[in-house]
Amino acid sequence: MTIPSPPTIPFVDLTWQHAPLQEAIQGVIKAVMTQGDFVLGQALSDFETRFAAACGTRFGVGVGCGTDAIALGLMACGIAAGDEVILPANTFVATLIGVLRAGATPVLVDCDRATALIDLAAAEQAITPRTRAIVPVHLYGQMVPPQALQDLADRHRLIVFEDAAQAHLAQRDGYTAGSLGLGAAFSFYPSKNLGALGDGGMLVTTDERVAKVARSLRNYGAASKYYHTEPQGTNSRLDTLQAAVLNVKLPYLQGWNQARHAIAQHYDRRLAPLAECGIVTVRNDAGPGHIYHLYVVRVTETCPLGRTELQTQLTAAGVQTGIHYPIPCHLQPAFRSLGYGPGYFPAAEALSQEILSLPMYPGMTIEQVDYVVDAMVEAVFAVRSPVLLQEVRG
Ligand SMILES: *Cc1c(COP(=O)(O)O)cnc(C)c1O
């Protein structure tokens, strides 16, 4: 039996991030143990204040995960049963689960095939008298166009609640992710741009009442100790330990985002010649504010190589890749009862068949990016034209 060798280029590498911070992290963990304030402790309130401020908002409410930040955040914004909430079909299922957990009726809409972001024209067409809110997803780290979103919300008096789980400190047109809506949800799942050592999430808002209700919802619906005012209350608090770790990491976040952006630009440059072979990058319309949680290409129908084959060949070359996401929400078996089926959202469905996420993490070297692109070039031109291969190399 042969033991497979580890991949040459991992999809994500967190050891690079953690190695230099190990002592600092161990220090704050020890401090929390000494202090003993494991639940709703000092490091949590510190992190809530700092992260909310970094997003350009007033309040942060740390919760157990990003999904809870969406669910409890929507509830705190007053979303309830009977309300329709618009969201894109091409998102991680957690967005949809959050909307459903708030008791609302999800209304899925299609996306823009080039940017993979929610199609705001489609969103506008989906509005009914019962529509209360829209949940834009800043997918892959690129913000949904802020002004167009705001205009749409204003025209129809909709609440905007951002799913910013992939967009920590992302910017666009002078706006910061998390500051556009009445509220916004972040996830600190380990591989997000800012990740804990386990699950974690946060709701940010500038509305004092939304913050107050969310604080109560995450803490059994209690307004004060043993006095419960919110029937939907649950137990979902960001651990003091996780907040302490996130306090150590937060000062590095902007630098990590910049590193991701620089890597993406190198990918862009190196991949440009592959456009004529049908491999194109998901378009960045946000400029330098795109924080590239993921770097995603589209293997379109003009590519001589199918996506699956390209992925297989990259795996063989030691390059780990991913697909975010292979099945759009409306085609997931769990949500059949929503009544959608194949053909409802053509762009989301087409994208799910052509997207491929390439390795991306701060600390990835230019040589590693080159290796990934070289492996793609080899794979594509081996099928297409060995002569052209010479031309595109380097
Ligand atoms: C990660 C993620 C979530 C969910 O966050 P969890 O912390 O895993 O619950 C929600 N929406 C999007 C777009 C995500 O990427």
C-alpha cells in the first residue's frame, strides 16, 4: 500500500498564521484561566468594542457562530414569521439557515455570473408587499455595491442585514463591510480571514436597540439575570477564550487582507492568458477593498478541459482546490419544500458548475502561486496545444 504524500500547496495554511502568535495566544489563554471569566468575560467585551469599531459600527455582540449571528441578528432587527427576506441562491447554506431560524420566509434570487454577487435587479423584481429585508452576501470577500444596495433598500423601505462572514474589513466605494445595514453578521470559523480556534461569530450594529435585543437573545432571552423577556432566546455566546485569541489576531487582520490582495493580483496577472482557453477569474469590481477570502476562477464551457478534470489534475500535481459551492441553496435536498427547482436561477446554477477556488492564504508565496498557475497551464495546454504551451509558460 502506498501512502499518499502531503499536498505541495494546501488550500489553506493556518500554521503560518499561528506560529508567530503562539506565545501571545498561550499568554492570553492563561490570563483567562487565571481570571476565570469564561463566559461573557472581559476579553469578550474588549473584542466586541474593537471589532465593532474596526467595522465602523458602535456595537458588537459576540455569539457562538456566524449562523447564529445571522439568525439572532435578524430577530433583533425585528424580522419575524410572515416576513419575506431576500437572499442570493449562491451562498453558503448558513445564510439561508439563519433566515429560516429567524422564522422568516426566504426568497431566493439569482446572482451576476461574472462577479457571483447578488443580482440587485433580480432582487428588486422579487419584492412583494411582505418583503421586509434583504441579506446581501459579500461573497468571497467582495462587497455588494453599497450605493445601489442602499438605493434599492430606500426605494422599498427594506431592512439591510449583511452576511459579512467572508468580508472582515472588506471595503468598497469608501464603505466598510458591516456598516451598511441595520446589522451585519461575521463568522470567526478558523479559516475565515479572521478566525478563532474553533467556532465563533459576531453581530455588529450601530442601533442601540438591536444590540440590546441581540445581547438578550444570545443569553437565554434574559433582560437581566433570571428575568427573561425574549421568547426566542437561546444560549449562544462567543467564549471569552476565543475572544481573547481574536484580540491577539485583530491587529494583524488588515495586513493579512493586504497580503491576500497582493496574492490575488499575482494570480490575476498570471492567469490572464488563460482567458482565451475559457478560464476566467470571478470579476473584482471592488478594487483594492476586495479581501479575497477565496480566490475563485470559472472554468467555462470554452475550456478544453472540464472543471472536474482540471481539479483532478491539480490534485495530482499537489495543488488542493475547493468549490464554493457545488450545489446552490435552492437545489439542496433539505430545502426542497421552498418550492424551487432546477432552472430557477440560471446564473447561480451555471456558476456552481464552473467555479473552482484556488489556494489562498496570507503567507502563500509568489512561487507557490506560480506553481499553481503553471500546473493549470500544463493541464489545459496538454489537451489543447503543446505549441501554445511554450508561449504561455513563465
Ligand atoms: C462561514 C459562513 C457563514 C456561517 O458562519 P459559521 O460561523 O460557520 O456559522 C455564513 N455565511 C457565509 C457566507 C459564510 O461563509
